[in-house]
Amino acid sequence: MDDGADVVSTLHKSRRELLPNIIGSTEETTTGLVRLRAMARDGALAFPVMAVNDALTKHLFDNRYGTGQSTMDGIVRATNYLIAGKKIVVVGYGWCSRGIAMRAKGLGGNVIVTEINPLKALEAVMDGFRVMPMLQAAREGDIFVSATGNKHVIDEHHMEVMKDGVLLANSGHFDIEVNKVALRALSVAEPQRVRPFVDQYTLKDGRKLNLLGEGRLINLAAAEGHPASVMDMSFAGQAMAAKYLLDNKGKLANQVYTIPEEVDQEIARIKLASMGIGIDTLTDEQYTYLNSWEEGT
Ligand SMILES: NC(=O)c1ccc[n+]([C@@H]2O[C@H](COP(=O)([O-])OP(=O)(O)OC[C@H]3O[C@@H](n4cnc5c(N)ncnc54)[C@H](O)[C@@H]3O)[C@@H](O)[C@H]2O)c1
């Protein structure tokens, strides 16, 4: 069971003697899957992988509600900032970042979204957020939060136009979303740790930019990560994916597989039951109607 493909990549790079004994692996996060799919494309993957992150019961809940809440929790714990009335630039409008945008708005933030994908950008617009290029948002924002899985989405030319005193935070998997090397190069000296998890960089023109949690996932650095009551669904996906690998041992190619839809449905059903919530089931008449092409046309 892997998170970020760290174990799989170590096995493939430096512990290859272990590869023949491995039935398969299960991957928790978006960034890990990007790497594993690249390995599968290059024919480099030595065993099948189950894409737990792609299960609906994972990314619709853990990435959105878990990351959304815990990221804002991390920023508030690190700084004790009042979010209400602040301009918060959320970089990306994927599953994590839309959760962050939603929760920042709920705290009274004035949220700006930046994207590179026109569909996601359009969704953000119709969800009621301001959308603009990062260079424009960089001039306006008080707090910047990235969760893209990409590198240098907050880069030197953005830092050059930012206001004095802004906060820079990241909730994507690696600490490369904020270009820390560029931030240090723009600064007069090593940053000052003004509070736990807050490093203040003084730029040559006197502005101060505050990097939270060294640019690492702020919800894990300064808060407690996701609550157990959303991780339970992700870990149910992990357990079911491991069982699927065992049940299908020897039958799967060295590819990345999605979690079967029935598994998603089963996890959601158990989660609802654990919350004491019941839902309806189709009547025979409705089932027949939905499966027919003759009725209702
Ligand atoms: N903090 C946590 O606990 C936590 C939890 C789950 C996932 N993650 C990580 O968060 C990251 C995002 O995951 P996700 O599931 O939201 O992915 P996603 O693919 O749903 O969303 C990423 C979004 O970022 C956008 N993007 C890429 N480059 C950009 C750029 N330069 N500017 C603006 N937008 C850009 C993409 O178009 C996409 O919409 C990954 O690294 C993932 O591993 C973190």
C-alpha cells in the first residue's frame, strides 16, 4: 500500500531483487498515479497497481472534504489568521483545491481560483469564484494555497509582484509547488522562523513573504491531516483493492487498474449505514423502466 508511489519507485530503482515476489500494489494519491501511469506507459512497471485514488469513494471525499478542511485548519493553526475578508488565491480547481476553495469561502474568504484546464476553470467560474491568470492573482492575494500535483505553480515572477506580508502554503504532495529556490534567491538572507511553521523571507525590496510548513503539505505539517471519518473510506478502498489483487493473482497485466464500480458502491453503502442513514431502492417497476428502451419513448 503506497502513497505517492514512493515504495514502488524505491523497489524499481534500488530493490529490484524484491520485485518477483510482489503480487501488486495499491496507490492512495493523485501524484503517485501520475508517476505509476508514466511507468506503465514506458513498460517499466513490474506488477499490477490498483488506483485507489480514482475510486469515487476516495477522491470525491478524502481529496475534497478531507483536504479542504484540513488545509484551512493547517493555515489557521500555523498563523491564527482571520480568514474572513482575506483574498485567498487557490491554485488549481481539482478535487483537493475545489475543497480548499469551498472551505475558504465558507470562512468568509474572498476566493480567487487559477487553473490551466478550461473545463475546471469554467466550473470554478460557475461555482461563483473569480478566475484569472496566476500573475494577475499574485498581485491581489493575501493567502496563496496550491494543490495541483505540479511544480513551481507559485513561481519567481509571481513572487516579484506579491503584496508585502502574504502567506504561501501548499497542500499538494511534494514541496515543489512553491518555488522555494527562487524565493530564497529573491531574499536578502536565510528566512526567519517567526512562528512554528512560518518562515519569513525578506526580499531585496523589503517586502516579506511568509512560507508555511516549508512548502510541504500544510494540512500534515501544521494540522493533523484528514479526520478518520473521511480516511475510513480511502482505507476501505485500499483494503478492497488489496483483496482484488489477491483474488486475481496472476491474471492481471503490469498496468494501472481502476477500482470496480461495485466496490465503490459497497463502500458508500457501508459508510451510509455507519452514519445511520438509509436510502431508497428501485422498485421492480422502476428497475424495468430504467433498463428498457421501449417504455417512455
Ligand atoms: N494534502 C493532502 O492531504 C492531499 C490529499 C490528497 C491529494 N493530495 C495531493 O494534492 C495534489 C492534487 O490532487 P487532486 O486530486 O486535487 O488532483 P487533480 O488532478 O484533481 O487536480 C489538480 C488540478 O491542478 C490543475 N493544475 C495543474 N497545473 C496547474 C497550474 N500550473 N496552475 C493552476 N492549476 C494547475 C489541474 O488542471 C487540475 O485541475 C496531488 O499532488 C495529490 O497527490 C494531497
